[in-house]
Amino acid sequence: MSDIKVLALVGSLRAASLNRQLADVAVEAAPEGVTVEVFDRLGELPFYNEDLDNESVADVVVALRAAAGEAAAVLAVTPEYNGTIPAVLKNAIDWLSRPYGSGAVVGKPLAVIGTAVGQYGGVWAHDEARKSFGIAGADVVDVKLSLPASAFDGKHPRETADVVDGVREVVGKLAAEVG
């Protein structure tokens, strides 16, 4: 049996983002039989515009849809911006949701994790991401890992065993939903 492929989408474009670091932990700590791949081109996506969504759609859109199509599941790793989902992640959801009813995430298990500066670790954004992905047709898995940025105490998330274990558990539960 081949590995279960999980596509990771990171809602922060910042190179030193804790959320990008959490995605790296997901890649490194994935359970046996699971491969996590980060799509690094969300910042290149044009804003969704139905006029652009045609046979000459941007190559990066084709690549995103192909990556989602090839994945068995999706892991969104996101901060919270002004109490909600970052625009870059919402834009990716919009591209992945089309054509409506048969977009690249329809029927795929999805989990949302992440960290943010506030004491609740981005739960509002995570809830909004689950809602948007659910409307786009993903099968939202009821797992939660929302960490306040203060939990890392200036260290890379891979240096905190509880974080690594939590990410591994989420990825394992996500993979278990692949059917």
C-alpha cells in the first residue's frame, strides 16, 4: 500500500512564521504511511475572479488544484488575522472550491491547526477555515490544535515534545479518515 498523501496549506506567507514551522513539524512527524507535502505557492495565486477561471487559468492555480487532487486529505495550518482567516488561505479555498460542487477538495478529509498571538491560539480563524472548507465540500475532521504563540517560548515547535506529539496525532487522525 502506498503512503497517504496529505496536502498542507499554510495561511502565513512569512518565512519565519510559527505556522510554517508547524507545517514543517507535520512533514517531519507524520506517522508511518503518511506523507505531508506543503504547497509553497499560495502567495502567487491571483485573487479569485471567475473571469480568470477558464481554460487559460494561471499555472499556479493549475498546480494548486493538481496538488489537492492528488492528495488524499488536506491540512490547513493557519494563524488568525484580525479575528479571522488570512486572505491568502481564503483565496486558496476559493480557487479549490471551483467548479462549485466538484472542486479539488470535495469529499477529502480536512483538519485545521495553527498558532496565533492571542491567548486562544487562533480558534476563530480555525473555525472560519473549517466553515469555508466545509462549504467548499471538504469533509471536516473534528480535531483541534490551536496553540498560543507563547507556548513556544521562542523555540521552533519541533523542540517541544507535546507540540510534535499533538501535530502527529492530528495528522494520524486525518489520515485515518481517508477511505
